[in-house]
Amino acid sequence: GIREGAFQAIMVGGGENYLSAFALLLHASAFHIGLLSALPQLIGTWAQLLSVKVLNRLQHRKAVILAGAAGQTFLWLPLLVLPLLFPEQGAWLLIACAVAYVAMGHCAIPAWNSLITELVDPNQRGAYFGHRARVMTVASFLALCVAGLVLHAAEVGEVPWVGFAVVFLLAAGARAVS
């Protein structure tokens, strides 16, 4: 769980935190940025509600967790490629892919929470989750810094899309490992 959390934090710190910057590269408007910030979280919350219903029906937490993680891993590719292939619709495609990406992640949360609370001794949960949170915070911050350096180097080299490709593919890889 600690390693899983660290790799998930790398995905968030090095990938998700730069979605708005990618939107700016795509010439997104303030309206697009607002939707990119709000809509995925709203739909993600609804996806959690749906996930609970699916989990009650399937009774296989691992399958739900793996489906959510695999979906997130896969969605980094269209999130990166579609806006670059269709730049006139790039901001809208990014928003759509981000909604699907966040929804997949939120689908796994109830199953993961159910599983981890069953695996961790109730008397040790505070210490466990405290340690996990510290590891995740450091991993996320380091990934944020490294991704920022990669994007800066790509901008200096006048190929910013290459920087985003590297950052987003590393985020996908981190999610696959998690």
C-alpha cells in the first residue's frame, strides 16, 4: 500500500498537476480551464457512487480496483494525443479525457478503501496512513519538481509538446506500477 501510494502520488504530482498547463499549450480559454478544474471532480464523485453499486453487485474489490487503475493508465495516451491530433478541438478533447481519467480513478476508491481497511490492523491504521501520507507527499512534490524541470527544458528547446509527452507517459507508467 505504501509503494502503491507513492507511485500514485508520482502520477498526480507529475501528471495531473500539469493538465492546466497543457490546456494553456492548447490555447484553452478561461472557460475551458474552469471546466477542466471543476468537471472531472464532479463526474468523479458521481463515478464513486456508481462504483459502490457495481462493487455491491460484483463482490470483487480487486477487479474494480484494477479496472480503475488500468483505465487511468490507458487514458493518459488519448489525453495527450487527441488534443495534439485535433488542435482545433484540443481543449474540449482534453476536458473529455480528463473527465474519463478522473472518473476511472474515483471508481477504484471505494473498493480500495474497503480492501485496505480490512488488511490494516485497526490499532495500527493511524500510524500506517500517517506514514503513507508522508511518503505520498514527498513523492508527489518530487514528481512535481521533476516534471516542471522537464517542461521547462522542453520549452527552452522550443518543443513544449515533447515535454508534456514525457511527463504524461511517465505519469501513465507510474499509475501502471501502482
